[in-house]
Amino acid sequence: MSMILIIIIVVIILIIVGIIIKFYNNLVNARNRVKNAWSQIDVQLKRRNDLIPNIVETVKGYAGHEKSTFEEVTKARSSIANATTVEEVAQADNQLTGALKSLFAVAEAYPELKANQNFIELQQELSDTEDKISYSRQFYNDTVLKYNNLCEQFPSNIIAGLFGFKQSEFFEAHESDRAVPNVQF
């Protein structure tokens, strides 16, 4: 009788240990997916950062007197390079997006610049990169959602708490990006 009780207790302990290992591994897997998704955003942001000096120099050739716009773009570009958290990167990214809008608004005033093949190619490359950044953000946020759900849902939340798994931040749009544009015909 005591041997059967010992076997039952050992089996129950093995089942509990197996469940803990399964949830722990799921949390590690999800956390690593979040890190991977973040690195994809980082790669695209660096790619965009590498394109910006070429665009600025091309525009400078036509509109050299627009110094404040160039300084704004340069400042915003360096703020992305210096950002360390998801929130800081999101703020710097929004700042850079605004600065680039200003730069392209300047470019609109120069028809010969808009017709410049180098500028057109750089603009297209930047547009492609922005699309990749957008997709990477969406993938990152989907991955963070899955990970955060694991950190909050029972019973994996117990394992997350025991082993120090912390929720990740979403990459959120700036308030100005959420505003509905005013369109008039």
C-alpha cells in the first residue's frame, strides 16, 4: 500500500514539474519572439537612418537655405540612435516622421528636385522602408500581445511571476498619428 502511494506521489510531482517546464518554456519562447520582433524593427530603423543623410544632401543641393528643416531632421535622426527603450524609440520615430514630412514639403517647392532621378529613387527606397517598419511594428505588437497574454493568463502567470517574466511595452503611435486628417475637395 505504501509503495503505491509513493508511486502516485512521484507521478503527481512529475506531472507538476512537467507542467511548470512546459509553461516556462512557452514564456521563454514568447519572450525571445518579442526580442526578435524588436530586432526587426531596429534593422528597418537603421536602414531608414542610413537613407536620411542622402536625402538631406540631395534636398540641400536644391534648397540650401532651408537650414532649420535640415537641422530638425538631423536632430530627430540622432534621437533614434540614442533611444534605448521601446517608448523612447517610438517617440523618436514619431519625431523623425514629422521632420521628414517637413523635408518633403520643402522638396515639393522645387520641381527640378522632384524630377531628380536620384531623389526619386531615394524617396522610393524610403517609402519601401517605411512600409517595412510599419509591418515590423505590427508584427512586434502582435508578438508582445501573445507574450503579455502568457504573463497574465492562469496558470502561466504563476510561472511568469515565479521566474521574473515581465510584460513588454507595445510600440504605440503618437497622438498626432491617430488624428483624423482634414480632407477638403
